[in-house]
Amino acid sequence: MLDISALSEFSRSHCIAICAFLVPANLMTTLQTMLWVWFRRPTPQIQAMAAIASFFATILILHVVTWLAIGVVMAPTYILSFLGGFCIATNLCCVVIAARRNRPLVRTSGWNL
């Protein structure tokens, strides 16, 4: 079974390494999602990249929650929480934009006049 206490302790004891990986990974995958929307890549590819980027953002938020659980409330906790939430929101917007872009503007009734 998964031991939350041990996982939280691991997260706090390796904070610098976790943040050194997750912050650039978060930013790069979110940027990749935005670029794929800009270059009009297929929607399934955009959705896959947004899922990967949102995964990194969720892990970052969970990492911050381990610090908040023991009462550490400092500027980095707010900054990293904002970064994770902002990246999730950006990826969600990119998926919505890609889905709307591929939807036809005018529906045809099938009548050929």
C-alpha cells in the first residue's frame, strides 16, 4: 500500500531536486502545448501534450501541499502553487482552443441545392 507519510517526507527531503526538475519541465511542456496550438498540430497531439504538462503541474502542486501540511507558508509555496495552477489553466485553454478551431463554422444540412 502507498504510505503517504513516507512519500511526503521524501518530497520534503528532496525539495531542491524535485523543484529543479518540475519547474523547467512544467514551463517547457506548457510552452510546447502553446506552440503546437500556434502551429496548428492535430488536436489529439495537443491533448496528449497538455495531459503531460498538467501531470507535471499536478505533481508540483502536490509537492507544495506537502509543505503546507506541516505549516511552511512562505513566498515559494505561493509562487509554485500559482505556477502549477497557471500551467494547468493554460493547458486547458489550449485544448479548448484546439477543439474549437477544428469545429466547422457552418453546418450543412446535407441538401445540395
